[in-house]
Amino acid sequence: MRKTLISTVTAIALGATLALPAVAEPTPEDAAKYRQYVMRALSGHFGALTMTARGLAGDPANMRIHSAALVTLAAEAGPAFAAAGGAPVEDTEALPAIWEDADGFAAAVDEFAAAAAALDAAIASGDSDAVAAAHRDTGAACKGCHEDYRLDD
Ligand code: ASC
């Protein structure tokens, strides 16, 4: 009896859990917030890597933490913008060109991903000239994409 009661209570509780209202439909604002997190993560790693490369902070032995993160995050930069609901949202810096010129944007993201991979490889090689060149290229890829696809760049 007691056992039955407990399992009934459990069943009801589980049923109630399953019957909870579905999470609200994702909005364009959710998509915008997500891509801003991804871009901020990229910016944070590039900034930390830059400080380390300049000898201002961070252990040079750990620089690949940041370059590897850039490579990983670069793979999400395109999808973050292409995601369902991807569209301009008021009060963000994402220009409509991201979606109107989707091929151009994809090419710019690919360029960044390639630059990040080259930067990671250069850091792994330990060749400081190669790191400096790859760092410049990566910054240029950030800037190039921002010029065309981000407000005020
Ligand atoms: C950064 C950062 C960017 C890029 C860009 C490079 O550290 O947050 O968006 O570098 O400024 O030109």
C-alpha cells in the first residue's frame, strides 16, 4: 500500500515535470544574445592572446589556450549568425549585410577561421616571427569582417 502510494506520488511528480510548459519559442533577441556571447568570447581570447604576445600579462607557455579557443569558437561564428531567427535586431551592431550577403559573410568567417588555425599552428611551432605574422593576419581578418558586417567599423 505504502509502496503503491509512493510510486503513485512519484508518477504524478514525474508527470507534472513532463507536463511543464515548453520553454518559450526562441526569439530573434535570443539569437542576437547568443551570437553576442560567441563574439565576446572570441574577442576575449584574442585580447588575452594579444596581451600575452606583447609580454603584458599571461604566461607565453599558455598562449595556445587562447589560440585553440579561437579555432574552436571560429567554428561557431558562422552558425551563430545563420541560426534560425538569425536576422537584424534593433540596437545591435550586426548589419543586415550579414544575411543579405550570406556568401560574402561566410567567406569572411572562413578567412578568420583559417587565420586562427594558422595562428594556433604558429604558436605551436614556437617561431616568434611566424606568431607575429599570424597574429597580424588574424587581427586583419577580424577587422576586415567587421568593416563590412558590423556597424561603425
Ligand atoms: C579584438 C577585438 C576585435 C578585434 C579587432 C581586430 O581584440 O575585440 O574585435 O581584435 O579589433 O582589428
